[in-house]
Amino acid sequence: MRSDAPGRAPGRDPRAGAELPVQARLLAVASSLFAERGFAQTSVQDIVERAGVTKGAMYHYYSAKDDLLQEIYTRLLDLQSRRLAGIADGGGPAAERLRAAAADVVVTTLDHLDDAVVSMRSMHMLPESRQAAVRSGRRRYHERFRALVEEGQQAGELRPEVSADLVVHQFFGGVHHLGTWYRPDGELRPEEIGRTFADLLLRGLAIG
Amino acid sequence: MRSDAPGRAPGRDPRAGAELPVQARLLAVASSLFAERGFAQTSVQDIVERAGVTKGAMYHYYSAKDDLLQEIYTRLLDLQSRRLAGIADGGGPAAERLRAAAADVVVTTLDHLDDAVVSMRSMHMLPESRQAAVRSGRRRYHERFRALVEEGQQAGELRPEVSADLVVHQFFGGVHHLGTWYRPDGELRPEEIGRTFADLLLRGLAIG
Amino acid sequence: MRSDAPGRAPGRDPRAGAELPVQARLLAVASSLFAERGFAQTSVQDIVERAGVTKGAMYHYYSAKDDLLQEIYTRLLDLQSRRLAGIADGGGPAAERLRAAAADVVVTTLDHLDDAVVSMRSMHMLPESRQAAVRSGRRRYHERFRALVEEGQQAGELRPEVSADLVVHQFFGGVHHLGTWYRPDGELRPEEIGRTFADLLLRGLAIG
Amino acid sequence: MRSDAPGRAPGRDPRAGAELPVQARLLAVASSLFAERGFAQTSVQDIVERAGVTKGAMYHYYSAKDDLLQEIYTRLLDLQSRRLAGIADGGGPAAERLRAAAADVVVTTLDHLDDAVVSMRSMHMLPESRQAAVRSGRRRYHERFRALVEEGQQAGELRPEVSADLVVHQFFGGVHHLGTWYRPDGELRPEEIGRTFADLLLRGLAIG
DNA sequence: AATGAATGAGATTTCATTCAT
DNA sequence: TATGAATGAAATCTCATTCAT
């Protein structure tokens, strides 16, 4: 996906041989391949071939194919959690913080589209044991976002009668769906999409 | 998921032995298992075991495991396409037809949640050759929905400056996301969710 | 080992192609190879090659390589348990039943030397979970044998001051050791070895 | 096994960090692990981890994993050969030297139970090339022991009609079997077991 | 004397699919 | 209409060993 975009910054092509240290290169390649063909359809062989190392090297750094998936997932979730915290815990009216957070998660998602696609599509391929950690992280993220909506409702800035939970689910559905249709070489810029999504969300919650 | 709900109409338990003819039973079982564990994690053996037949029987009705997936997908898409046509081609203001269509697709999705979950999660597991048909169907559906939005915009019922494409993508993201959080034994009824989603959509597009 | 003996009954060469049904053939081949090179040194590939089938066939009948080992072990233990019961539960002086049982287990072991070698050498390669069943069977066997010694001691036929447990351990050590030195084409016949072993055992326990 | 016994002399815990020089520590750890889980089930990684060094260090001292096994084997066999020579070449009636040698090998075996267990269980894991040396050592040991029996028979101290070879095989079977049942924290002391084993052996060979 | 990243060969196992019956 | 034994290809993972430092 994104890796096919023209004009990418140099040194970020996961197909290349040696710009990144082996460990990071493996992760980049894995993310790109998982996004492209799916986790189950990507063999360890595929990954190491494109990364230009051997299987042994991969298992030196990651103890299982699952590890790569979890790492990808965690990396993105951590990033987004940090950004959300930074915005939500800032100052100003809750509604405006919500708008900023909504636009930001869209942009961040589009900036890490491979990771995002992998996260939403392939997380359920992890064994139950590993899903637990991942799910609780995702839940915390959702909770923080919902709390922001509720804060706005309690402050009288947003319509109180609509279920914050439902709104947040609906909104994040749209975010998760981005990978299905967004093309980096299309007309729409991430910021524009972020603004529109945030606008739709806020209008849905607006009073009057 | 839904198929495990208590109080279900008799004859719909895919685990049972003989209420449905073998062919339909296989499809029901497959949908249930694919939704539960994912396509790749479900073996043909799993399917025929739960359906109470042997592999030979399955290959008598379906020429490949992929067939089951495509069938599930097509079945749901056809149903939703028919319903959308019925609503969108009806009379009345475009905005009201849009509201009805939006609410309806939510309810229909929740009523066939296994199929829906499978469709969004596992479609990309089909080989490219089979994905073409599926994708074009999905695109036609999206187009029809978008046309309805644009009709409302041209009629002056909806805000014209927002990208109909973007709105529709955002909305269907929410619909596809339903499978990740909706629980049939939770508090929210499908109709209520449909109404809320439709309401959020319409407010996002409302004038003024 | 035994499978190299000249004059073996026809149709028992596990290397041959089709005298036995596939399942039994796999077990025979496995026993022969495990005895020859050890469990860990024998690959599934080795087994199926010599049995003239494919790996898939093996996994159709045995769910794991471990299964073969356990089957070999159980098969021999069951046989020996039955024979011991038949002799020990018979009539006559305990000392004479002990002599018969001792001679018999030697002969039986030599008659199934591959299985016996595998059992003593490779049992500890089973995962703990599988070893439990196997161990309890082996313990029951040991107990029955020891009870026979104690019966003779209580009847005044055998020296009472020597630990029955120790004697039985010592004796079965000798039996388990047979695989290390016995050659079917050597001078000693199984019956002769059995008689001698039983004689040594009885003299060790004799009164006076 | 023994290495876990409480009250052990200080500096013999193979798990500890630095009481022994690295080379000796590696051997002690290897013996303990091989005895516990078997040679094939113990990875070089396991060994160096427990010894607190890295793989490079191990390969500095031992050129292969096999080396460790052979070293363990040789160490024990050399020890027992020396002791046997000391006893068998001493003075007094052959029968009494035999009794002493028999009791001694039992005690020595129990005092080095890890090594003993490894030796009997895992020797056949060595490649053929390395087994030759080991086997010839073992054979020499067996010969010396058998010669002692024959000496007693020729001197008229022991029954001449029983095969010395067979008796020795039977006896050493019992010795090798010790590792399967002996527990250092059980009731029986090594010396007592040695006495009993020697007694059984001598009674089996006694005249009259 | 020791490190630890990397190799490369091989191991077990899974599974969709076929085919004779 | 259905069986189930058998295939064969591919997948994940393990591990003893090497080598530049």
C-alpha cells in the first residue's frame, strides 16, 4: 500500500538491502507484506527473502511469526495512545479536544497505513493468549476517547442523549476502514480526510 | 455469535445434525466457524466434523474451501443489494430514503452477523481471481449508496460541500466494525443501533 | 536387531512393501528404526520411506511421531502383562511360578527385541504428559512381579530377609539390558538365557 | 538427580555461577541436564544458559555437543576401570575380589548417577565414529569383570557350569538400571544396595 | 578467553484436495 | 450421494555451528 507510493522518503523502502538494521528491517518488511497479502498468506520465507536475510536471523530476533504481528500492533497502538493522551489531556473545551483527537488519529493511521491495515485485519490471527494484552490496550484507548465525548456531553458542549459508546464505535469503524479504500496517490490528503471525519463526528454530536 | 443466541428459531443451529439439507448445513457451519476463528484457522476437517458429514460430501457440493467463502459473501451482498435497491428506488425525499437505507443495512448486518464478519474479515483471503467478482459487487453497492447521498445534495436536502464518497466510506466503516463489538445479548437492539447510526449520518449531512 | 536375523518367518520384513496393511507396516518399520538408531535420530521421513508410503499417510494413522513410540511401548507392555498374569495367577508353589515368569519375560523380550529396545531406551523421550500412562503400566507390572516374590517369602519358600523390591529391580535391569548385547545369530538361544536368568534369580533367593 | 540432593559438598551445584572453572562447570551442567531430559532434548543453549556463559565460550572448550557426551562417558568409565583394576588385581580369593568389585561398582555408579544415567541412556546418540572408542572401553571393562568370574570358577570357588558372560551381563543390567529407580532421598543407602547386589551375584554363583 | 549475530539444513506437522469404491 | 485413505506441497520452527570482533 503506502510502500508503493511515489515520492516516499529515501531509505524507507523495506525491500532494499541494508538501510535499516536487520531487526527493524524485518519488521518493516513484515508490515508491508502482511498488509498486502494478509498474515496467513505471508510465509516466513517471503519475509526473510524480501529482507535479504535467512530464517535463522529472523528467529534470532523474533521468537515466532506471531511476534512480528504483535510488535506491529503494539507499535501503532502505543503511538496512537501517546498522541491521544497528549491531545485529550490538554486544555480548552472538550469538544475542540475531541475534534483534534479525531482528526489526528485519522492522519496518524494514514501515515502508518501498513501497520494499521495489519492491526485491524490480522489481529484475530493471534492465539488467544496473545490477544489478551492487545485487546486490553485497544480497550483503554477506546475508553479514553469515549471519556472525552462524555466530558463534552457533561459540559453541555455536546448532545447528551446519544450513546458515547456507540458514537465512538461508529467513528473508529470509519478509521479502521480507511485501509480498504484510501490510496496515497489519490486526490484526498490525509489532513483533509481527518478534517472531514472530525467534522462529521462533531456535527453528529452537535447541539441543536 | 448470533447463531449461539438463545431463543433462536428452530432449525438454525449449524451444529445440529439434520435440520438443514447437507449443502445448506455446510454453509451455515462454515459461516459460523469462519466468523469465530477466521478462514485460515478453520480447516475443512473442522467444518465437516461440525456438520456431521465427511470431506467427500463437502467436495461434492463445493469445489473448494474458497467456494464456501465466496458463497457466504455473495449471499449477504445480494441480500443487501436487493434491500438497498428496494429502499433507494422508492419514493419520497432522498434524505429520508438515505436514512431508511442506512438504518436497514445496520439491522441486516446484525441479523447476519456471522456472514458479515466473515465478509469483512476474510474476503481478502480469496485468490485475486475470485476477488474481482466480489469487489465489483461491493463497488456497485457503494455506488448506489453514494448516489443516494448525491441525490440529496443536488436536491438541496443535504450539505453539498462534503464529499459523498468520504461520507459513505465513513459510514460503512462503522457498519463493518459492528462485528467487533456488538453482542446479541447486550443491551442495544439492532433497530436502536440502526436508528442512531442513521441519525449520526444524517446530522453529519444536515444543512445549517 | 532381530529384523536382521536369518531364517525369520516370511512376511515379517518391515522393509518390504505390502505384506502388512499400511498402519501395521508403519509401526513395524518404526520399531525397527527406533531400535536401530534411536527415536530422536529417526526422522518421520526415514520411516515413511522405508514403509513405502508418504508422510500424509502416516499422519492419517498416527497423530504424531510420539504416537508411534507410545504404541510400541504399550503393545509390548500389554503382552507382557497378560503373560505375567497368566503365570503368576496360576497354581503351584510361588517359587515355581516366579521361575516360570522370570524365564518367560526373558523369552518374550527377546522375541520382541526391537520393541523392547525402543521401550527401555526411548521412553523418556515422550513428553511428560504421555509418560504418565506408560509409567503407571510399568509400575503395575513391577508390583505384580514383586508380589510374587513376597508370596514366596511368606510361604517360606524364599529367603525373607532380602528386599523383594531390590531383587526385582536387579532382575529387570538384566532383562532391559538384553538389547545391548544379545545377537539373534549368536550361540545362546532365548530359552537358554531365560532358564539361566531365572536360575540366577532363584538361587539368589534360595533358602540355606 | 544426585546433584540436587541437600547436604551436597559445596562447590558442586552445576547451576551456580562461579565455583568451578568454566570448562568443568559446563561439563557438570551438561551431565545434569542430559540426565534430566536426555541428550537430544537438551540444547546447547540450555547448557550455556545454566552455566552462565555464552555459546562462544562453550565452543572454545568443546568442539561439539558430542564432545560433552563423550567426556562424561569417558570420565565415568575411566574412574570405574581404575577402581576395578585396583580391586581385581589385589590379593585374596577371586570370589571375594568379585564381591568387592560388584559392591564397589554399584556405589560408584550411585555416587555419579548423572554421569551414569547419561552413559547408559545417551551413548547411542554419538555418531558411529565416536561410539567405537567408547564401546571398546566398555568391552574391556566387561572382560575384566568376566575374567574375575572365570578365575573364581577355575579356582573351584564358583559354579563352573554357568556362563560367566551371561552372569556378568545380567549383573550389569542391574547396575545400569539403577538410574531408573534409585532416589538419593529414599531409604536405601548406596552401600546397602551394593552389598545386596553383590550378595545376589555371589549366591547365584555359589557352589552347592 | 569470549561474544552474539547469523547461517543453513532439516525436523515435524498441517491441510486442501483427489480418487477408487 | 458419499466415503475415507492417501497424497504432496508447503509451513513454522529448532538448533548445532561459524565467524568477525
